[in-house]
Amino acid sequence: MEERWVYMNGEYRRKAEATVSVFDHGFLYGDGVFEGIRVYEGNVFRLREHLERLYDSAKSILLNIPHSIDELEEAVVEAVRKNGLYNAYIRLVVSRGKGELCLDPAKCADPQMIIIVDQVKMFPQKLYDQGLKIITVPTRRNIPDALNPKIKSLNYLNNILVKIEANQAGVSEALMLNSDGYVAEGSGDNIFIAKGGILYTPPGYVGALDGITRRAILDLCDRLGYEVKEQPFTRHDVYIADECFLTGTAAEVIAVVEVDGRPIGNGQPGSISRHLRKEFRKLVTVDGVQVYPESKKMELE
Ligand code: PMP
């Protein structure tokens, strides 16, 4: 396996030496924020938007990122270059840093800034061709006035519980409802449904992450002439939808063909989700920041 270099507070360390303190409040309390970003053919997809979301998350939890957004953008691009990857997954983590064995973040002087660049662990192609069978789970989405789901914090226990419930049921993803019973999102992706040619996705106030892929799909729908309504819907609306699909940096655009044992539409990936997936795959190689000059790209291809 090729050597990986991890960016840690301005320097690069080998994977084996890229370690954080057990006193880091990211480790002790999930106190920090993060981003997951993809590189497609040397293009860091919507890097600026990811960074803006990171800064917004950090601001919300009063965590000071000790770099300007331009510096961080440069650091991410440099970290990809250093690892020489053409297609990659980037994990950007900012933790509150080392502190004491008490909650108080005031005792943490140095936020830790980490950029990991690694190979993408793609879902098997089979899942994209056949679509996902998923369930809804009893665990509800965090309520926005406790820990707002728009904050991409290191506290992912809510999502992990959903993943455990999905695993126990033998499915690869599951949907959370919010505390009012409206569909919020998956453990790591946003949801769209289609009914009568119109698309629906939960609005921000239902309580879900403001996904960058979701935004890209909204832009594509606008360009391709699909009508989308951002409005709350229930589990029943999902059951009777013609189509359903999930969006996320890892999942990209993936059709859902069964929810809680009910086939969605005819039980096959629908034409709208297939169309949007195709267009999305084109967009990801051009919309963002290019890491390599054209000459180098040829070499890496
Ligand atoms: N919701 C949750 C809870 C997530 O973790 C993710 C993945 N970041 C998403 C939605 C999708 O967001 P994005 O398209 O920005 O990856």
C-alpha cells in the first residue's frame, strides 16, 4: 500500500504517526467539527462550500479555527497533492484540542486541525444498479434546539445509533424521523422522493444536515427543469412515492427501492434518480477546485 500523509496542524505525518492525545476533547467528548469531501479526477468537489459549512459549524459551537478559509483551502489542495491521489476521500477534522478531564472547553488552548486524504471506499456498483432496501428506525433525529443537525459536529452518536439499528435489521441505510414524525434524513445522507413528476425534500427546519450533495441536486433540478418542493413529508409519503433516493458525499445519488418492506414505485431505481445520478457524476469532475495541472492529470489518469 502507498504511504499516506496526514496533515496535522501545519505539518505532515505518516499515517502510523498521525495520532492525537487521549486528552483531546474531540476524543473525550466529541467536541469538534468535521467535513467529508470527495475528489473526482483531481477536482475537489465544491470545496469552498464544504469549508464554509465547516466554519459555520465551528462558529456555532464557538470553536475558533486558527486559519483563514483561503489558507485552509490551500492546505486541503496541498494535502491531496502530497498524497498523489486522483480520486479520493478527504476527512477534515477540527477538534477543540487537548484539555483536562472536565468538560470545560475554556481549558483547551489548541484546536487540532487534521486533514486525512485516502482512497474512496465506494459502495459496490451493485447497490447503485439495484437500489437500496432501507428501513425507518425508532431513533429520532436530534432536535434542533438541543444539538442542531445542521452542525456537522464530531458528536455522531445519533447517527451511529441509526446505523446500528440498520445493521441489526440487515440493511445498509435507514431513515430517521424528527420528533414530530416527519422524515428527516438517513444516518449519513439526505432524502428526496418523487411523486407525479415533482420532487420533494425536507426543508432545513425539519432538522437535517444541509448536504452539499443535496444542494448540487437542487441546482441540477433547476437546470434540468425538474420541479422540487422543499416541504415536510411523512413516512407514508415515502411509501407511496414513485421514486426515492438518497444523496451524500459517500453515497452520491443512490436509488431506494424498498422502505420498511414496501416497494417504492415498481421496486426498481426510477428514471429521475437515474437521470440525476448521471448528471451528478458529470458535475463532480468540474465543479470545484482542480488539484493538478492538465499535464499531471494525464499522468494520473
Ligand atoms: N446527513 C448527514 C447526517 C450526513 O452525515 C451527511 C454526510 N455528510 C449528509 C446528510 C449528506 O451531506 P453531504 O452531501 O454534504 O455529504
